[in-house]
Amino acid sequence: MKIETKCLHAGYEPANGETRVLPIYQSTTYKYDSTDHVGKLFDLSVDGHMYSRISNPTVDAVEKKIAALEGGVGALCTTSGQAASLISMLNILSAGDHFISASTIYGGTVNLFAVTLKRLGIECTFVDASASEDELQKAFRPNTKAVFGETIANPAIAVLDIEKLARVAHKNDVPFIIDNTFATPVLCRPIEFGADIVIHSTTKYMDGHAIQVGGVIVDSGKFNWNNGKFPCLCERDESYHGIVYTEHFGAAAYIAKARVQLMRDFGAYPSAQDAFLLNLGLETLPLRIERHCKNADTVAHFLAQSDKIEFVNYPTLVGNGYKELAEKYLPNGASGVISFSVKGGRDNAVKFMDALQLASIVVHVADIRTCVLHPASSTHRQLTDEQLVGAGITPGLIRLSVGLENIDDILSDIKLGLDAIE
């Protein structure tokens, strides 16, 4: 099936006489015919649902759909994109380990990597993802266990060279983990370019309507964990009677461990209701993404013509440093998110935003309604000046998430903002 069809049909296949629409299995518990069967579930020797902290039929169907969209062997939904980032790392890293991340990533992820994981004894080195492979190689250490990046960086709108990052990661026998939130599998499928693990904040375009927070981890099933660096997957897990994940689950070892070990212990699993709402968003994702991209391209070109704008970050613009990468990895559009810097810095950025009447100032991005945010004073407020520069953020930078309104109305609103700047 093509991706538009998968968005509608993958994950849930009703049998004769069953509900056509994915049901909400609003239950925490499941009934069994024998204690022996329950024991086999906890031994991981049979498939099935144990408890809704680990799996649920509604969520399971959405996981299967997203895995199909990304081309993975399995997926695990989480209660937020941050939870997906955390679990994707802790599934293979522990105290004393090190990993590498592109510096141009979401500010909340920077805090997670640079502060919280550091307190757990896991160190992150942030690198310029545009550097050569030789330069990137210098960041690796004997205890490096992963490489991380974002397909389209938030809010720098920098496009990652996925094949290059995957190549340098695999050269060092570690997986490449990528956040594909802004692109979604409609615009880019990173696994096809060498990524091993794909994560999303499903709160954004996948949901699309700003009604529920969620995340997901997708396992490509292609990384060789039996290379001596990942004993957590290749040696006995005594919490499951000595099971070895790579032996028991094969290609799906990584995502199986994330579920039955980390989700079991952390309990960051979404509700059936949230998964049902997410599925509704996924069904219309291709249609929405197409309009988001079209509107954003028009807005980007409009802003680029204004003498009140310092620069516009959007990969379809002539002269944009990521245009070539976008043509390779994002041939059908570069999402609906733009960042641009207003001349005059923070004061003029505030004047622009406060003058808007259609676009809302919200701490959110990537849904059907146009919205704006000033990253330096909100989502990236905790970053140092050096980290702000590394993330591509200036004092006058505004993140504009272009919605699905009529493009003439969006442009009229932007004119109000520009007119407010002296």
C-alpha cells in the first residue's frame, strides 16, 4: 500500500462483523482462562496483553500503523515525545556511557541530554551536524553508544544529512536515532536512508489538532546489536528469567526490550483514548501535510521579500543552505514550520507577535491552526547563549507554524505583524 492508504488501513483489520472503526479498549486489565497462560505472558513466551501499563489493543493498533508508515519492525507509543526520546536512549545507554547529538535540536531535548541524562551518568557531546565525517569522528569515544539528530531541526529548520550521520554512526558500530517529528513519514522515511531508530512527538503533525500529548519509538530492525557494545540486549535479563532479547525477539529485540523492561518500569504508556484520537489524526495526515507545506512555502517567500526581516529559515528558498538536502530527503515539502529573525531583535519580535490577530501565541507547533512562538524566551529559555547560537536561535527569531487557513488570511495577518514593526 502507498502511504496515504496505510494511514487509513494499516494497524487495524476488522474481521467479519467487527467494528469498522478502531475501537477504544477502555480497560486496564485482561481476563485469562488459566494461571499457566498468565505465567507464559510474564515469561514472554506467548503474545498477548498483560496490563495496560505495557500494552493495550487500541494503542497496539496505532503502534502497528506507525511502524508500517515508517517501515519498521515495531513501534512503542509513549505519553510524550520527551518520553520517547528518554526511553530510546535509556534502552541502550547506562551510567558511564556517552552519545553524540546534533546541536540543532529541540531545546527540551537539549535539557534532557545535557542536564538530566548527565545526572544519571550519561554524557552527551553536541556537534555541528554540517561538519565533515572526519570532524564528526573526533567526537566519538570508546564508550560512545549512539548518535542522535532531527530530520528538520526545531526551530532552526536545519535539514539533517541523514545518510552522513548514519554512515558515521555505523562506522563506529552504534545506532543512529532520529527525531522525525516535523517531517513525518509522509515527507521522509529516515529508515530508508540508514537510520536505525525513529522517534516522534506525536503531539505535533501526527495528531495535528493539539488535543493530546504523545510520542512514539519505531525500530527499523536493521541494526546489529550483537557487536559487543550492547550487552543489555545480548546478555541474560534476570528480571525475565534470563531471557536474551536478541535471541528471543530477533530483529525486534530493541523495541521489545523498550516495552517489556523500560515501559514496565517507567509506566509512560498512553491511554486507549489518546491512541484513538491519535489514530484519527493519522488518517488525514497526508492531506494535511500537503497543505501545510504549500502554505508554508508561500509564507516563506513572502517574508523573504520584506526589508524588516533579517533572514528566513525554510529549505525551499533560493540560497537556503539546506535546499540541496531538502531536495534529496524532503522532495515533497519541508513541513509547515518556518523560523525567521526580525530586525531589531527581541523588542521588534514581540511587536510583530502581539500585533497578530489570526495566529495564536502558544507553546506548541505543527497543528492545523497557525501559531507563533519566540523560542529564546520560551521553549529554549533555559539554554545558555552558546547553546542558543548552536541551535540557530537569535534574539529576534520567531518560530511560525503555518496552519491550514486560507493563505490570503494568513498573509494578511503577517502584514499586520510587519506593519507593527517600526
